[in-house]
Amino acid sequence: MKRLLTAAICLCLLCAVVTAQGDRADGANEILAVVNGKAITYQEIVGDTDLQLEINATRITQRVPPEVPDRELEKQLVFQMLQSYVLKKLLDDEADRIQLKISDAQMRGVITRQKKLIGIGDYDIKAWAGYLKEKYNLTPSEYLNRTRGEIRRNEILNYMAGAYGPLPAQYPLEIYFSLSVTPGEVRKDFERDADRWRIARNIDYRQLRLLYPAESSIDTKRKLVNAVVEGDTSVHARVEKKESLENAAEGLIKLIQDLSLPGVKLEISERTVAKDDSELDPTAYQMVLSVSPKGGVSEVGSVRETDDEGQQYEGVMFVQLFSREDGDRRNFESPKVQQSIRTQLENQRLIQNRAKVEQALMKRAAIVPEKLFAR
């Protein structure tokens, strides 16, 4: 309560100062939020972001008409970034409170994998420094610190969202949501729609998978996922409107290029006929069964995997089905059925839990004008 009261007083005083300076057309001194007594201004977000790059990417991914000025897009982008900006500071505070550390050995592994992804030798210091200067205008030590911060925020978010199971005793976090799925929940999900567990054959399909390194920043993840899912101009929406996967993904491909993030993978498969589920991974197979046998586009689902080098990936995927033949229904006793349902429920719950963590943090630790986003 004392922290909230302090933040409220700080916000009032800061707003009074801004008001006394008069209206600023450029928004440079506008207080957008206060996090634990510290103000976040419009200009602070602008200064930390390559907004021209963001504007150009937005024009492509959202098909913004050329008559909309950059200045208008800038305002929209700043307010869109505000929640991520506030959340980043809140997660940092939570990680500081429990003294969560990312080891030097873990960081060496991350940087080594990133170098390998872009074809730079592990000991080629000059090439690595040149790459970071060109892409991010950062020194190797600055990039290391930035990446360490991003990994730390993802780690604290995953702990609170239950991704790592029950909380360890050394991390007494006040916000926590369990990821566990009970046998009763598995059976209930099966009985809700048992027909989707039919044995499908001659599956004529294509699929899109977007994968990014698990240590990517929360803001980067949101941009990538939104390009696939969010709005009428998203890849998913355009495929539903009968555009080809290639055409629908043009804006996403440009966004990936602009972000210059090592390890991001966009996989668009060729049209293929699978004889049965033995030729599909469980997630893709469930997506195939979720739409009409005559064809359609599945909902977007989450993906988590680890490659042979130990690199962890997260992402999203969906399936475009052209046709399939349905056979007999599988029984609930099938281990394949139960494991598929459990995995599906855990993936859904992790997404929900992460959103719950963000909402809980925003309510506890930030004071933000109500007009900007729901609290």
C-alpha cells in the first residue's frame, strides 16, 4: 500500500510539473506511467526505440495507407509499446527482489549459439563486434548485458506462470499460477469433443511455423506473434480469406528481416499428403482434426521445442487443410490421446498464465492512465 501511495503522489506531482510547462505538441514530457515511483515519459520510449524501423514495419505488416503520416503512426506505436515497457520494469523489479541471476556459463552458451546461427566463429572477436555495431549499434559487453536482461525477464515470467513447476523455496514470489493438468481435466477435454480424435488418413495440408529463441525479448515475441495472429491483416486472417501462405507472410518476412534477430525461423511447408498421423507431429495432427474434413484453416497454437544444440525455441503455428478422410474414433485409453490432450492443455494454460501474470503485475506495481490500456 505504501508503494502504491508513493507512486500516486509521484504521478500527481510529475503531472503538475508537465501541466505547468504547457501543452507540448511533440509529447516529449508527457508522463505515460509511473512504476514504483519512477516516471516513464513519451520521450523515454522514443529514445529507446528505432521508431522509423517500427513505422516502416507497421506500414508493411498492417498495410497502412501512405497518406497516414509517420507522426500519427509514431503516437500509436508509443502507446502500443507502453505496456511492454512498463512490464519490463516490473519484471526487473521482481527479479531483483528474489536476486534471480543468469550465470556467465549460461550467457556464454547463448552467445555461442547466436554466433553459430549467423556464421561467426566463437573466437572471432572482431567479426562479432562488427556485426553488433552494424545491427544494433552496441558493443559486445552492451549486447551481453541487454541479452542477459531479456533472459532474466523471461525466466521470472516463466517461474510465475508455472512453466518450471512449483516455485523453488528460494524464490518466494507473490504471483504464481500453476501449470499442472489433472487426469480429470484430460478426460473432460476428451469427452467435450471426442470426434476430433478420429483416425484421419490422406491428409492434404500445408503448415506455417514461426519459431524464435526463448531468450528473445517480450516485446519482440509480441511483435512476431501479433503479425501472425492479430487483426485483419495478420498472416492467419489473410490465409482464411484464401490468400496463399506465401503472399500472406510477406509482411512477417519483412518484419523478421527488420528485427535482425538471430535464430528466428519461419517455416512454410509445401503442400503435402500425409497417409496418417504417423507422418505428422501431435500438435499439427490435432490442428488437422480441428477443422472440417473438406478443408479450412486451424486456430493458431503455441510451439515449444529444443534443437540438437540445446537452443530452446518458442513460437506459433497453424495448419491449412485442403482435405482429409476420417476413420474410426480412438478410445480415451490410448496413451497417444491422453498425452496429446495433456500437452495441448499445458500449452494453452501457459499462454493464459503468462497473461495472468502480466495483468497481476500491472495491477500491483504500475499506475497508468486508464485511457491507455485496461488494468
